[in-house]
Amino acid sequence: RDTLAELDRQWGTDGWVGRWADADDEFHAVIAKACGSRRLCQDVLRYRTIHRGFNRTHKSAEVVRAAVAEHAAILDALDRRDADAARAAMTAHLDEWEAFFVQTLIRG
């Protein structure tokens, strides 16, 4: 939460996308490691390696600012221990970024 708040305060400053990419990696890695499935964690971390490159080369502060709010919604659900809401928030987050990458990388 502290990282998300800091990112929100610093939005648009020099190096913001890089700081967000680092925070995004950490966010997803912590959740993956906490999931209890070694295989799922390994798959998520493998995917994140690819995703990290896209984050640093195909994003602008305007595009990724929404991810900060999406991460906050996921954390809110996890804090409430609401598995259904956490699943829905994570699914919406992943769907949003899948659509972004398809639009950006495939359709150009």
C-alpha cells in the first residue's frame, strides 16, 4: 500500500514508469508466492519476466496509472479475505492488460 501511495504521489515524474514496473513485479511476485502452489508461482514469475520487458518499453505514465488503482482493488479484497472479490479484481486487472498488449503489440 505504501508503494502504491508513493507511486500515486509521484505520478508522471521522471523515471515513474520504471518505478511502477519494479512495483508491479513485486506486487505480482508476492501474491504468486503466497498462493500456496509452487507450480503456479513459477508460472507467474516466468510470465512476469516477459511482462517486465513490455512494461519498460511499451508503457507511458498515462497508460499504467490505472494499474495502481487496479492493484489497490486487489489488495482491498485480499485484506478483507474475500477470495471471490480478489479473484474478480485480479481477473479484471489481467484482462485489461491482456487487451492492452494485444492492441499494442499485435494490432499496432
